[in-house]
Amino acid sequence: MLHCTIHASPSLQHDTLFRPRAMREAESAALAASLGPIRVRLHFPDATIIQATFQASQPLSAVQQLVSQIALEGVGPALYVYTTPPKTVLKDGSATLFQLKLVPAAHLYVGCDAKKLKGEAAAAAAGKHD
């Protein structure tokens, strides 16, 4: 006859495995709100570094919008944001900085896709001046 007794450790008393999605999301949002402002350093290809402050609950699109505002006219759509190492391009603009694990601070790098450059911006990026 097999007899087995299972004892839960005190750390597992709060059942973290079987919580509804809404509860997990609410706890995550509360934690993100409690973090306060986070610093994001944007490293541009020309070695310019810009530091900005965001809330952890803000979407990545807020950072992407700042990058587009700073960029030269016509270059904004060709820019993308990534982390490294390893190089991971951040594409989901609706994901929050907290969800992307960019807290309590982050170094983000700005890259430029030459194929998306147009007209004068492409000439300027290639070093061709009229």
C-alpha cells in the first residue's frame, strides 16, 4: 500500500499558478504603476545619446514617436528601435515598457533601414549633397 503526503511550502501558499488572466493583468498593471518614472537612453547611429523619462505603463509607441520627432524630416519612418545583446528589434508598439522588461531603466538603440529612406533623406544618409 502506497501512502503519500504532500506539504506545500509557505512560498506556494499564495496560488500563483491558477489565477485568472484578468487578475494577473491587474497585478501587473499595479506593479508597473508603482515603479514610477523610468529612464530610457536612446542611442542613435551617429553616437548621439538622448535620455527621456517614461512611465512603465506607456506603450513602446511613445518611444517610437519621440524617435520620429527627433529625426530629420523624411527619416522617421526608416528608424526602428532595438535592444542588444542579442539584437532584438522591438516591433510591437502596443506593448508597454513594463511588458517588454525595460524597467527600471533601459538602453535602446535606434537603427535605420536604408531601404525605407526616400528622396533627400536617402541622399543625405548616403553622403551625397547637391
